[in-house]
Amino acid sequence: MTDFARNRKALHDFTIEETYEAGISLTGPEVKSIRQGRANLKESYARVRGGEVFLIGAHISPYKNATNVEQLPTRERKLLLHRKEIDRLAGKSQEQGKTLVPLRFYSKNGNIKLEIAVASRKKQYDKRREIARKTAEREMERAVKERLRR
């Protein structure tokens, strides 16, 4: 599996509760553009509407060598999921404070997949606590490495 684009900001801003693998309805030039790593998930989200799930706000840059195809970089794209998964996501996204966040584009068996997650937004103090914890872990690892060198 090869990652083409990741949403690092989502991992910083949200607490991930459940993840799902979804296919995505793309045009040929969009597939080629994603494979070149020209996709951005930073400000995107997913929404359940009319029994279907859509990816909104993802930016896929137009493929340069495409001919006669109008490419809209931020158009809504339909996500391909099983009915049970869609119903579950619809229920989860209706809960207070929950949202559907795309995490990454990746390749699986030659197909481009999107990993989406049910997430809740972190509070500012949670973010600070997480940064402090990571810093402390990093410092402990450095101290252990330094100790082993001596």
C-alpha cells in the first residue's frame, strides 16, 4: 500500500474513534493526479446526504496532460461504501460533536482508496497535553540513548 496524500492536521485537531476504508468515484485524470501526489486533504470533510457519502473540499490538482476534460479541483466526490457502513456513519455523524474526517489517499490492489474516520474535535488543552506528552517521550528516548552511548 502506497500513501499518496495524508491529512496530518486531522490527527492533531481530532480524536479518531473509528476508521473506514472507502472507494472513491474519480475521473481518469484525477486518478493520475493523485498517483503523482497532487492531492490535498487539509480542509476536507465527508458528509452523508441522501443515503450516500460525499467527500467535500478535497483538492486534487488538474492533471496537465489531460485533453478535453474540464477538471474541477474541489468538486464533491462520491465515496463508495457498503449500505451498513453508510447507515452506521450516518448515525455516528449525527451525534453531538462528531464529524467524518478523511485521513489519507492510498493504493490497494491498484485501486485508490480513502481512509475516513469518525472523529471528535480536541479541546485546546488536550492538544497542549498531547504535545507535552510527546515532548516528554522524546526527551526520555534521548536520555536513554545518551546513557547507552557512555
